[in-house]
Amino acid sequence: MPIIDVHQLSKRYPVATKEPGIGGTLRHFFRRQYHVVEAVQDISFRIEPGEVVGFLGPNGAGKTTTLKMLTGLIHPSSGMVRVGDHIPFQRRASFLQDITLVMGQKQQLLWDLPALDSLRINGAIYGLSDREFRYRVDELTEMLTLQGKLTQPVRKLSLGERMKAEMLAALLHRPQVLFLDEPTLGLDVNAQVAVREFLRDYNRRYQATILLTSHYMADITALCRRVLLIYQGKLIYDGSLEGLLDSFAPYREVTIDLAQGCDAELLSRYGEIESLAGCTARLIVRREALTQVVSQLLGDLDVQDLTVSDPPVEEVIGRVFDAGAVRERTA
């Protein structure tokens, strides 16, 4: 049985339209006009217990709106969603015990108090005994390498330490479903790596299900075997990262090292130049022309080394969204 089951889920918002000027303001006040924004449109997917799934899309695609419907913060306009045995928007206590929502741009810890004080409040809310509270705090503190930090005021912590403390607070009740919205937002590289390693460890230790949104593709490639791709409120891909490359990247990346430098005009005859630095060039070549282009490169230029690879997944996704014309696909 899937732990998250979404069927034709939609969210529509009426948005007031106002014309400029005094006349527009008066008309807006007495006879307000609205248009409907389709934030999420008929998306469907299932997630099995223990899966770690990446949820990708550009800003405004509907990621956060979807997460808010899955956690019951907003009511869907139509469609069905179940998380475990619960309908999220009913917001029953048993449902809230099973889930957590972490948003990188929001905080729940009190700024001027030590994080431990806020954790005690969370422990009381979730009905943890003193013994269980201490055990869970000690366990998560060790997993997150926060020893000696929880007794300091939150405002004294670094951004990375604060984000890890927020993660501890969100997981104190040991939820089985984690909804993570940009959990590494603004963190430096070392802090990002630490959060990823913690989430991987938490998933393995408790078989928790994780739905993760992030603009850092390293988060997705490090944690997720499966990705959901949303664009303009529509789910356009559901499958593996490898399948994403096959579906949306009809080209390969050719990296060549030349005996001597070569000008851009000459290289552009073989493919789209991704980068050119000294004697090293990266070309984007369509898959159907790959064999012919490689043969031409080896025949025409003094090539010292040549490598053919799939382009980085962040480039693939960027090209998909930049193109502005996508087709719905599932895998």
C-alpha cells in the first residue's frame, strides 16, 4: 500500500485584478474582478513507504502548494489525497504525529531562547515522557553533530547549526513521513553535506518516507532515486533520474582536450559550445549525430582526449524549463 496516494489533485486560487489609477482603485473597491490561477492541475502519483523522492520544478511551479495540501495546511480544490490512513486537511492528531514539514525559509525555534527550551515545548506537545525526550534529543543531537549547541540561544548559532536544530525539532516526535521544502536553503557546502548525510541516515534507521524539494541538485542526486517534475502546475515526469536524462535530454556531452587551442567558430560546426577554456572544450551534440560528430572531431582536429557523457541533471532540467514547451511524460 502506498503511504502517499495522490489522485487528480488540483488547487485553484481566485486572484483580484486591479487596474492602475484612481478609477481602477474605485472599481476595485466597489466591483472587484477576479481571475482564477491554476496553481496545481490534476496531478497524480503514489509513494511507497521508505521511498526518498525528489520533487522538482521552477519557482511558481506548484511544489510548495502541493506540499501544503499533502500536510493539510490548505484544502485542495478538487481531487483526492491520502497520507497513510489519513486525509490531510482533516488535521487529526494521529495524522500530525505521523508527519513533519520542514521549510528552509521558516523557523519554529524561539530566537532568543536556547534551542533546548523550544525542544521541551515540542516534547510536551507530543506527549513524550522525560526519559523518552532525553533519549530522542541525545540520539538526534549525535546524528546531527549538535553536541554543546542546544544550550546556546538560537540567535548565537550559525545558519548551518540553526538549520540542524530546526531539523531536530521537526523530527523529535519521530515522524514516518517527512515533507522537506528547501531544507538546505542558504547553507554552505559543508552544512549541506551534513544535512544530506543526516537525512540518508534517518531514512535508513527508521525507514521514513521523504518527499524533498530543493534547488540544489546535489540534494536530489545524493538522496533520491526517483523524481517528480512539475511545471506550470502539471506533473510532467515521474520516474528515475536516469530516465529523466533519457526522456528530456536528446543530446550528449562531448568533452575534448586538444593539442593546441581552437577558436569557437570552428568548434561550433560540431555542436553547441557549452564551455571553452584553453585547449579544453565541452560540446552539446544531439544523440543521433553523436557517432558522426565524434568521427569528424577525431579526423579534423588534433584530439588528445575525448569523453562522451550524459549532461549534468541540473543542466537537463534547466533546458527543459528554459525551453518553455514540455510534454507530459511518466515513467
